Amino acid sequence: MLLGFIGLFIVYALSHYWITIEKRDFFATVLVIVLPFVGVYYLGWMALLYCVLAAYLGTKAGLKKLHRSRALRVSFYDDKDEKPQQ
């Protein structure tokens, strides 16, 4: 049972990592949707906690890699700049 939790954690974290890196990854999207249901069916409700933790860590690792590879822009405007009038 412990191997099931470890496997679920690793695969779910990797799928969130892949989605963060490449947003159109269909396989990772299917894994993110299906794995919590499979985990609850075979491992019980504790699997959802592992999925939440894996999602957090996988997304955090993906954002860290994206930040290293290219600059991420949060806003198009600096605090000093005025936004254009509509």
C-alpha cells in the first residue's frame, strides 16, 4: 500500500509539472483528472491529501523551471506607468 501512495505521489507530481511546463499536454491533463479517482478507489481518502501535496510540489517545480528558462511577466505595466485610457 505504501508503494501505491509513493507511485501516486510521483506520477501526480510529474503530471502537474508537465502541465506547468507545456499547457497543451493532453496525457498529463488526463492523468490529473483520473488519478485522484483511481487513488481514492484503490487507496482510500488519504490519497486525496497525497494528490494535493503532489500538485503543489509539481507546480512549484514547474514554475521554478519556467522562471529559470525565461522571464515571466506578471503585469504589462510597471507601478510607475499609467494604464492607457480606453
